[in-house]
Amino acid sequence: MNIIDRFLAFSLLGAEWVMWILVVLSLVSIAIMIERGICFFGQRPDISSFLGDIRAALAKRDIDGAIKRLQGVKGPAATIAQTALAEAEFGPDAVDEAAAGAMVRERMRLERNLAFLGTLGNNAPFIGLFGTVIGIIQAFHDLSLNTQGGASTVMAGISEALVATAIGLLVALPAVAAFNIFQRRTKTILGDADAVIHVLLAGLKGETKTAE
């Protein structure tokens, strides 16, 4: 049996198994969307509500007061700022390095499983198209075995095969939309954190110059 015969035998298994793969992938993507949605809910407090207090505390050289103010705030911006301020005694450079490390950790936490949504969104249509091609091969093979059926035999098989492409698109569209929403949300949250860190560094550098 040559490679064409082997692939033909494989194709004659039908496209239903491809559709089941898409259904499973869709369920996984929905679970990820729900989990990420819960994770992102409430992750972006209004930084202006505490930024003024942080500036005032740093102006008074009250590092402990600034950390205490951040302890009641949820979200990556406050978490990164607390991590950075813990290194304040070692100077602004140490704060900057600590903030960079905390930023990487928060980015990894926020982007967890987003690669799956992006990959699924890009490839689900091709998986569906693969199922359609298999279905079309099966339809023409059935026609060769039953020439009396005519066009109706082929059309019925092709219409069933096209369902795989439709399912692939149906799986891809929500995945792509969710991926884009969560990516934008991540950039916004980390942008807030970056703004807070710049305020901390400005306050600490100003304190250092005053001490000199």
C-alpha cells in the first residue's frame, strides 16, 4: 500500500473526529476565558486614588508609610510597587531592578494561557478546513462506489464536510476576540504599574539628592 492509499484509508474514517477535536478545544478555550475573566476582574484599581498619598509619603521620606498605604490596594500595580519599595534602603537602582523583576512575574501571571487562545484562534479554521477536505474525499469515494446516486450523493457528503469549516470558524472567532481583549487589558494594567514605578523612582531620586 503506497502513501496515497494509506491517506485515502485514513480519510475514509470521516471528518467527525475532527469536529469532536474542535468541540473539545472550544470547551477548553471557554474554560480559559472564564478563568482569565475572573483573574482580570478588579485587577485595575484607580491608581490616582493612592498615587498622591505615595508621593506625600516619599516627600516625607516615609517609606514604611508608603508600603502600608499600598497594602490595602489590590492589583499588580500595588504589588509591584510594594516589592520595589522593599528595596528602597539600597537606593533607586535597586528599586528599579526589583520593579523590573516584579513586572516580569506579573506579566507572566496575567498572560497565563493566553498563548493557547491565540494559537487556537489562528489554527482552528485550518483544523476545520482539514476536516472539510477529508469529508470531500470521503464524499467522492462514496460516489465512486455508488455511481447511481449521482450529484445528490456528493452534495450530501460535501454539505456535511463543510460543517467542519463552520465549526472551526465558530471556535476561532471567540478565541481571537478574547485573546485581543485580555492582551489589551494586560498592557493597560502593566502600564499603570509602570506609571507608579516612575513616581516611586522620582520620589526616591529626589530624596537622594536632598540628602546630598
